[in-house]
Amino acid sequence: MSGSYARGKEEGAWIYYAASGAKVQEGSFHEGLETGHWFLRNDDGTPAQEGDFKLGKPDGRWTAWHTNGKKASEGAYKNGLSDGVWTYWNDDGGEREKIEYADGKKVAHVRDFARGATTACSRANCC
């Protein structure tokens, strides 16, 4: 790993490496908390996740990938909790489902492609 400390806390750009030498995490800290855009990779260097942090918590759009490189999920966090509609894909690239979250809780199963349903549950009685 490489990075700097200020007053005993991580500060500025940091890079973490796998034993192979591949970058596995890359992002910034401010006063010991993750901040800004981060890249997380598998040990072989392929993308695993990418998104933003604010005050040490995920905040904003995040994307995750299956180990084969195909997109696995995409959605947003607000203050560290899932928020809004998230889309999930199978490892073959086919869209699996869309789920709506509010404050980290599932509020609607917007679409379940595996079952062919357009609404598997509603805000009133969510799964």
C-alpha cells in the first residue's frame, strides 16, 4: 500500500496492492475517512466496484462487476445506505431485477426479469 498520514490519520491519495502487485483499491482519504471517487479491483486487477465516498460512507452512484467483467449491479447510496432504484445483472449480462430502496430498505421490487413480473411487491408490502 502507499499513502500518507497527517496527524495520525490517512490523508490524500492511497493505493492498495494485491500480492501479485495489481492495484486492488485506489482512492482518497480526508482526516482518516474515505472521500471522493474510489476504484476497487479483484486480485487480478479487473474491476470489482467503483463509486464515491463522503465522510467515510458510500454516497452517490456505485457500480459493481462480476469477476468475468460483466456488470453486476448499479445504483446509488445516500449517507451510506442504498437509495433509489438499483439494477442487478446476471453474470451472463442479462438484466435480473430492479429494486427500489429508501434509507437502505427495500421499498419496491420494480421488476423481476427472471419471473417476468413487472411489480413483484409494492411499497405497502415489500418483499
